[in-house]
Amino acid sequence: MRPSELLRTTSFRLAVSYLAVFIVSSAAVAAFVSWSAALLIEHQVQDVVDLEAGGLSDRYREHGVSGLAEMISERLRQDSDRRSVYLLLGPDGIRLAGNLYGWPSRQAEADGWVKFTAERIGDRLPAAEVMARAYSLPEGYDLMVGRVLIDAKRVDKAINRALVWGLGFTIILGMLGAFISARQLVQRVDSMSKTAHSIISGDMKSRMELSGSRDEFDRLAQSFNEMMDEIERLVESIRTVTDNIAHDLRTPLTRLRSRIDVALLEDTGAKELREAMEAAIQDADRLLGTFNAVLAISQAESGARLNRFEVLDPSVLAQDVAELYEPLAQEKNQVLSVRVEKALKISGDRHLLFQTLANVVDNSVKYTPCGGHIEISAVKSGDGVVVAVADSGPGIPHSERERVLERFVRLDATRTSPGNGLGLSLVRAVADLHGADLSLEDNDPGLRLSLTFPKLTNAR
């Protein structure tokens, strides 16, 4: 990325914004430091002036005005750096001693302090700023004692110069830091963008690199990679489902077409034609059953039937399903029993729950051998309600129990037995819709499938 493009990036503008806030804060601190330093210097000058004024006051009390004038003259002779300022005026305003030409025109403060610019007697330097204090003596005499602020101004300028240079270096280093930080951020973003474009181009295996710093970019990259793992799994699942749908639908469709073709081409009688039509209807019903199962799963997963929830008794559902499948169980000499408790309540979709329970019982009747036992139960368990179907069939291996809950997955690898592999997928979708816990357990022998529903107050 060229520097001109980098300057237009959001990361650079954000860094510059923070830099501007820092500069304004630094300038405010620098101004406060400068003001504090100037105030400190003035206080030091005032302390020196008060100390000198104290000595002059003692001299005045002991020797009067003449002694005070002699002491002022002596101090001026000893002031080699010419920083002191004195002025003693008589009642008539005539200068008796000191190095000022006259009393300053600027009015003194209430405490006697005054700042002014004046030329000193015998000083060839230009006028200088003076801080002095005025005193009124008995008998109409006036005394002013002060110090030239040349040194204070030099210190103040040196402090301000240092602050300005420091602020300038801060701006330069801040801009450089903003440029470097923005460049690093842009590099990370570009890397993520390249990975995203690679995925868009079809490389589903591409993943974002982690720097190992565990910063927000690493967390974002980690979340993105986990999302891509899930997307890849879903795409592979869709591919598998598509293959299974093609396999499951191709056979009945081919058989359906063949029967119709045979019925139309051959000189068949009414009886043979009726048998062909009945077989075709069975194949069509099987196709419709597959589509209805897929539609039911989709409705359950999308939550489209939440508005059909009602308070119901699962024991009634269990008894209704048992009545429906009892004839089939008797044909295989199976024992179908019901164990329920009264006054059970859950919130749910009656149609979906009945269809789910019927799918589970249908599998049990189908795979449990002759003379086996199947039990449908609905009982309380803690704060919830457990609806379960247990059989004495072959069961499901532990390694396959998670996989059989996916769509179109069947343990019959040859797919010769009736079914479409959607029954347990519907059970899981309905369980998730109702907030129920689904578990597959050993029944010794056989399988026990249970749905644990939450309390009615927690149901959706």
C-alpha cells in the first residue's frame, strides 16, 4: 500500500485522532507548567524583595531617613549584577536615594506589589521589567524596593522553549507511531481480506493466520476460522444430504416410471393395471413421506411453529401413540406397554410431538425382533418431565449415536430396508425447538431414547 493510500485508512485517521487528543492534553499540561513556573519565580522574587525590605526597615528605625538613604546607596554599589531596584522619595516627591528616575505611573496592587517597565540611573541597558513593592513611611516618605525580572524571564523562556520542543518532538514521534501502527493494522486487515477472497474463490480450506499475540485481531481470526470450520462441515453435510436424497428418490422414481411404462406398453387387464397403479401410489407415498419429513424438520429448526405451542399432557400423547402402533406390535408378537404418571404438563406443539414420538416407536417396532418388548413412558424427573421409548432391539453402537441424528443417515449401509433416515433428525429438531434434552442410552439389551422437557415456566 502506497503512503497516500495509507493516509486515507480508518486506522491511520483513528491513530491521528488519538494523537490530536494527546497533543491537546500535552499542550494544556505544558501551559499549566509554564504558568506554574512563572508564578513560582515571581514568588521567589517577592521573597527576596521582602527580605531586603526587612533589612531596610530595621535601618530606618535605628538611623532614620538619612541612615536608610546611606544603606540604599551602599546596596546599589554592592549590586554588581544590577538586579536590585530602590527608590526613596521625600514628602515633596524629590528623590533622596535609589536608581529609578521616578515613581512608576502604574497603580500598585492592594498589597503594594506593582509590575512596571523602567530605565535605571546609570544603566546603559534598555528598560527592563521590574517587580517592586511600595511602602509608605512616617512623615510622608515613600520607599520602593524591587528586582529586575531579567533572570526570571530567561528561566521562563527556557522552560517555554523546552516545552515547545518537547511538544514538537511528541507530534513528530506521534505521527511516525501513527503511520507505523496504521501500517501494521492494514497489513493484518489485508491478510484477512486475502484469506476471505481465497475462500470466495472456492478454497474452503483457507484459514486466517494467528499472530500469537492473542489481541482482538487474533480473537477475530480465531472466531472466523471456527465459523469456516462450521461452514465447511455444513457444506459437506449438504453434499452428503444431496447425495442421499438423490439415492433415496432415484429408486422409487425409477420404479414408479417403470411400472407406469409397463402398464401403458403391455396389453394388461384391469386387474394388472390396478395392481400397477397401487404400487405406483405406494412409491409416490414414500416420496411424499420423505418430503414431508424434510419439511417438518425445517419447520422445527426455523421455529416457525412456536405460535402453535400449548399446554399439554405428555401421558396422553404416549397413550395415543401406543394405541396407534399396538396392532403392528401384536403382528410381530411384541409387547407394547405404557408407563405414565398423571397430571404431567409441558408446553409444546402437539402435532410435532406426536409425530416425533410416533417416529421413535415406529423404529422400535421395526427393528425389535419378534417376541421383544417396547415401553413408552412419561414420568416426572426432578423439575422436568421425561418422555422415553425403550425397546429390546439391536440398539445403536456408541460410536454411531451422534451420527444417526443427522439427516439421511441410516445404519443400513445398503439402504435396502424401508425408511429415509430422517426420523431421528426430526426427533433432534423437535427436541431443540422445545428446549428438551435428547439422549440415547443402553437398555440392556436394546436402546432407550429419552426427551427431558423443562418445567412449564421455562418452556418456550
